[in-house]
Amino acid sequence: MKRKRNIFKLLFILLTLSLFSLSCSMLDVTGSDEGIEKEYRGNRYSGDLIDESGVLSKAEISINSDGSFDLNLNGTVRIEAKNIISLGNGKYTASQGTSGFDLQFSSTSLDVTIVYYDNGKQLSGTLTKQ
């Protein structure tokens, strides 16, 4: 009887280990799916963004190979891939620090809206693919 119970314990342990091994091997076989999709990576967009008072600001956005993007607007800031959410069809939303971002890609341009949470200021415009 004791031998039979030991066999069942051994089988249970082996089953548990095999399931654990299988689940670990399936964690991430395709690479990171965070951030901006691969088809847009490596692209750079530039142009003017306008605020509610009509003031224009030169802006440039570069999409990095890891799915993050760099925004150059009075200095450069990197928006990390983990903070970017795909909404499908080339549309993304992101939030980092005190700012929120909405991006809509097309084949030739990038529509951008930036909201500053601390003061409610908003910038928006269309940047052209370079």
C-alpha cells in the first residue's frame, strides 16, 4: 500500500513539473508585443503642433526599434513601450508622467494629440513622415 502511494506521489510530482515546464516554454516565443507595432518602427515624423491659443511648436517623433518613441518638443523625452497601448488600426494611446498621448498612423503621416494633465494644456497636429 505504501509503495502504491509513493508511486502516485511521484506521478503527481512529474505531472506538475511537466505542466510547469510546458507553461514556461510558452511564455514569450515571438518577442515583446509592447509598444508601437514593428511596421512603424524606425520611422520619423516632423511638423508643427498647435495649442488652444494658436501657438505653433515644432515637433519630431521617432519610433524606436523596441516600440517606444522619442518626442522632441522643447527637449527630448522617451515614452517607454510599456506605457503605450495599441487600440488597433494604427491607433495608440500612451501615458507617462504628467502627459497623455494619442497617436494615429497613416502611410504618410502621424496625427498627434498631447494632453498635459497638470495644467490641462493640449497640443495637436499632423506630423509628416520623413
